[in-house]
Amino acid sequence: MLIGSYELEIFTPPCEPGAERYVARARIGEDISEVLPYLNATLRGAVYYREAQALTWKKAGHNVAFHAHEIAVSNVEDRQAASKELEGLIALVNRTWDKREEIAPDHTTRRRPPPMQVYNLLPRTNCRRCGEPTCHVFGLKLVAGQREVEDCPELLIPERSEHLAALRQMLSGLPAIGPRAVPRPGA
């Protein structure tokens, strides 16, 4: 077990007085920076910042940040849920640490391409054959890893092979930030 005790703080963000959402923060006496590469290897959509000894992750609509002596989660609906969410994150860190011998640590930082860079390589026909209302929405979901380039029939025509190859290279190896979208019926 890596984290034995912590000090819990739950509050509304100072920039949002009267907000109906909460932030929970656990201040940890132990330095948990050694577990971050293991979390990076196992958490889908995590982004590890080696120089800063920090890892960010989105989980069920919550923003999560792991630092050397702190874990924080935001956008939680009430105090009880915030406390429970943080307890779950601490258990996750401890489980990951306990199983570190079975996990290959990942020290890489995966950066997502800017959505407009992806959009500029799309056909921009808004044909909806991919199941999305616009190419812009499809591009956002590509960047989030919720769609695949092959989901766009327009990209699969021979005239767009260079754009398809560029998109595949740009998006390769990025983990998804949430559930993969299922194409709508008739798409």
C-alpha cells in the first residue's frame, strides 16, 4: 500500500461561488510520483507530464489530477459523491502500486492534435454518413478517440488517401477519452 493516510478537503471552486458542483482534494504525506507511470500505462485517456510529476485523467465526466502529494477530482455533484470518488482514486493508486510488478511503466506524454488540424484533413462535406451531424463534430470525436478515421466513408475514397494516411499517423497511439461512439443506425 502506497497511501496510508490523507487529509480530505471538499469545496466549491473559488471561481464559481454558489456552484452546484464540488472539488475534492486529498493531501497525501507520501510522495506518489513513482506510481504515475504505472497509472499512465493503465488508465485510458490519461496524460502524464513527467517533468511536472503530474498525471491528468477524465473519469465519468470528472477531471482528475494526480500530483506527488495530492490527488484532486472536480465536477462532482455533491460532497458525499466527492468523498466517495476520492476514496476510489486512492484505492486505485494503492491497487496499481501493489500490482506494479505486473505493469510496464509508461513514461511517455501523449499529446492530442488540435481539433482544427484534424478538421482540416476531413472532407468537410457534412454528409452525415459517419453518423455525426457535421465533420467538425466527427473531428472532435476523432481527437477524443471516440471515433476511428475508417468511420468516415468519404475518407476511404482513393482521392483522399493522403489525408487518411495523415490522420492515421496523427491519431495513432492516442488513448480514448471516454466511451467509443457507436455509429447511429443507417450511418
